[in-house]
Amino acid sequence: MVADEAGVSAATASYVLSGRRSTARGPGASEATRERIKEAAQRLGYVPNQAARGIRTGNTQVIQLSLSMLSDPWSLAVAEAVNTAGRERDLETMILADGDWYRALERRPSDVAFLDSVPDTPLNRERLRTLASHGQRLVVFSETIEPEGFDVIRSDAAPGGAIAADRLLAAHEDIACLTAASVLATPPPNRLTGFQHRLQEHGVRHDWIAAYDGGEATAFAAAMTLLTSSPRPTAIYATTDFAAIATIHAAHRLGLSVPRDVAVIGLGNTPAGELTSPTLTTIGPLDLYSRLADTVVALATGERVPGTLHEFPWALISRESA
């Protein structure tokens, strides 16, 4: 019915409604034809049967995201970017509720899965290779894992710490760090390494560190501890944006002005940093979320072959908090 309404062959209508963009013989239907078919489908109330499509094509039309901390602005930004890009290609985005990504993907494969926190262990590398060999397309966010039949997005945070230190050292000597306990347990180089090395080079105390274990509530509590200490730091480097935002909230709770009483700088360049008051100075890769989403969607649609390393250098995003 859609084909008749649009004045095209059944094969052309089926191809366009499947979400595919090209064929082995060329680019496929023109944009004008695609729009005509989509308008006809909308007029007729056509709804694709995703289950039947999956059986026929071997595709699930599903992107899975394994995000370690759903409340983290970084995770929210990734989910929003991937969901937006996926919708444009008729792909659904699902978030895995726990960290057991291997078991979930074994039971329910998808067109592509994005994994944001995979510890670099022999077991995990073997699991990634196994999933890839079974046809599961993967995008892994890791600073150390190498691509082996799956894509890796690498955004080395160690230089980011050095950039943050340089910014704070220009005006401060009493500099503290707020970090997740998991960072302390990560072998160097990590989000602390470059920061501490730069402070050491300038003869500034480099071991003023408060650690939190968990989400925003524990980060807020650790920031309160730093800000009520005597002496009090005049600048705080947080190894995530959400911890930096928690620090700003803690400063406000104590009646401190940011950046007059305490400068705050984060790491990650998440969109949430633009919404704080004052806006958050941060270190992070530029255009990470849109480019990450494009990579995930391109793998899901088969436009790219897996096995690529994508590197994103870090830069200073100067705003009001430092």
C-alpha cells in the first residue's frame, strides 16, 4: 500500500522503510523519493514491525548503552546524543540497568553496544574479542584497551590534569583535588598523574586529596570536608565534572563565592557545566558527544567496519568558575 501511494516499487519502499541508505550498487533512492515514501507511510499510518524486520535482515534496530553511573552528566550527555542520532535512523536506544554488559550482550545482542567503563583486564579483553567474533559490534570507551575487532574511543585524561593544574597555578598555591576512589585505584597515568606532576614541578603541595566513593551525594560530602578544613584550599580540581558541580553546590551551601573564595575546575566537558552558576571551567575533548554518537550509529547501520581507534585530545574550556 505504501509503495502504491508513493508511486514506487515495493522493493524501493521496503528498502527505504528499512532505514538503509545505500546498496552495493550505489546510493539507493534519492532524497526526494525517500521523502515521498515516508510521507506516504505517515498518511497511511504505517508502523514497521521491528521483530519481523530483525528476523528478515538480521538487524535488531537497537543500540545498547552500558553506562556505569546514570546520574553522571557525562552518561546523560552520551545517552542524549546517541538517542538523538539513532532516532534519525529509526534506531532505538536502550540502557543496560547494571554493569554486567557481557552477560546482557550474550543473551540479547544488538546492532551495536557502547561500553563506557570496562576495566582493562585479560578477562574483559577476552570477553570483548569473543563478542566481536560472534558479530556483536562494539564501541568501548577506554584509555588503554586496544581495538581487536571492535572500536575504541580514547580520550586520555592524564594530559587534562596537567592542563587543569596550569590554569590553577597561575593564581593559586593552596590547591586541593577531589577525586573518585576508583581513580586512586587506577594505575598511572590517570586523571591525577598529570595534575600531581605539574604541582610537584612548581614546588606546590600535590597530595591534598579528598576521595569519594559513589555519586553526587558522596562527592558533595567530600567537597564539604575540603571546604571546611583549615587551612581551606583556594582552588579545587575535580576529576569529573559532576564532582566539580557538587563542589560548587557545597561552596554555595557554606556561603563561599566561586571563584572569588574558591576556584573550581572540572574534567569532562559535559553539557551540565554550562548550566551551573557560575558556569564550570573544565577540561575535555571538543565535540565528543556528537562524534561518539556518529561513530555508534555508523557501526549500527553497517556504514563502517569495526576495529578503529578514535582519539580525542583534551583542551581547556574556560568559563566562570576558575
